[in-house]
Amino acid sequence: MNAIRSLAVSSRPLSWVNTAFPFAAAYLLVTREVDFVFVIGTIYFLIPYNLAMYGINDVFDYESDLRNPRKGGVEGALLDPGVHRLTLWAAVALNVPFLVLLVVVGHPLSWLVLAVSVFAVIAYSAPGLRFKEKPFLDSVTSSTHFVSPAVYGLVLGAGLFAPSVFTPGMWALLAAFFLWGMASHAFGAVQDIVADREGGIASIATVIGGRATVRLSFVAYLLAAVLLLLTSFPGPLAALLMLPYAASVLPYWSITDAEAEAANRGWRRFLLLNFVTGFLVTLLLIWYWVLTTGCPPTSPAPAEAALVFCRS
């Protein structure tokens, strides 16, 4: 039971929805139905995907996590070395069956997106790659963890007509989501500057410093808001949801590296913001669904296989 509890904590249950929701929303908007593929994909990005992403990280970051006061709870497990091997095997055992199923029900383009998504999960923490220790690439890779499930949902649901899904409005939406992910990762790295430097781990925050990282995050959130203004209605309303994130990092505008751990308060506020934002985004998606129900598709594909864009 202790081992199972450790695996559960390592998978970060608080963050499960951050990867499952993008896939589920994207797939559902394309297909307009809840089917077997929807269920399998949502379950995969809910638990196995997160166990691989965070479990691998907890195993190979153990030494630096020992120096990090925020590890050992909802913000990250401090895995006992005795369960490291179990964690890696469990990640493989849970991921492989789902990946096989998703390959079977998919097509070449969906395989490519899925491969990129899984590679980003492994490359972020695994020895020999360790993208998390490559400044700027660390934020890009982290954002890929959350945006790629949405892209995968789009291409998997649209099938051979996937290219028609990527309208200018959709590109703007995905770019905004990607900037949000980069900004959030970068800000999250600020609170770990001291622990990461003591553990010999480089990150965007350890290289350019906490002050510059916070300001970069602030600008990225605002740019994400601007991009959302280019999406189909009611998408532009989502631009307002970026403003609380930008405001949340402002108190740390001039933070020094020595006091970087104080940014943890802002990070906890970020975790709360995610739930509020997720609720409001869901309402916007429902509104969009209602507005586009019954509209003609933008490609020769049947309605159930193409994303409907009446206002793009």
C-alpha cells in the first residue's frame, strides 16, 4: 500500500486534469461524440502519461529534491530510493498498453504527434537527454507536455482530414496555450533556484536569474492574451483569463535569487488559478459548442470527422 501511495503521489493527482482535459476537449470538439477512443485517450493522459512524466522526474531528480523544501507533498514527491525501480517499471507497464491501443486506432499523423508527446515526457528528465537542464529548452519541453495532448486530440479525431482543423484561429489558440505553458514553467522554476543550484541543475531561472525569469513570464502571459484575441468567438474572452496569471507574478517583479523561494506563494496561487481557469474555459467551450452545432464543416470530410468552424 505504501508503494501504491508513493506512485499515486509521484503522478501528481493535482495535475492530472492539466493533460487529460486538453486531449478530451480537442477530441470532443472534432468528433462531437464520446466513443471508445475518447475514453482510452482521456484515461491515458489522465494517469499513465502523468506517472511517466512526473515519475521519471522524481526518480532522476532525487538528489536535488532532497534539498528542495517543497518536495514531499502535492507539489512533488520525494520518492524513497526503494521505490525508484518500481516507479520506472510501473510507468512502462501502464503506458505501453495504452500506447499500443492508440497506435492501432490512429493514423500516421497521430502517431507522429503521439511520438513527439511521449518523447518530450522522457527527454525532460531521463539521463542522457535531461532537457530540463537545458535552459529555455526546459520551458519549451514542459509546455509540450500540455499542448501536445490537445494537438493529438485534434489530429486523432479528425483522421485523414486533420490538416483542415488547423485554421488560423486554431494556430493562434495553440500558440497562446504554448506561451502559457512556457510562462508557467519558467515562473515555477524561480522558486527552485537555490535548490537547483545546490544540486547542480541548470534551468531557465538559474541561468538568467529569478528577476528576468519573472519578467519573461509576465510578458509571455500577455502575449498569450493577445493571441487569444485572434481566435473565433467566444475565444477572445479567454484573453481575460491570462490577466490573473500575469498579475499573479507581478509581486515578484524585482525578486532576487537569494529570496527566490518566496515565489512559492505565487506558485501555490498559480495552482489555484488553474482550477478557476479550467472551469471558465469549460464554459467557453460549451458556449462554442452551442454556437457551432449544425454548422457546415470546412472540408469534404463528414461532420463527425472534421472540426466545425463557422466563425473562422
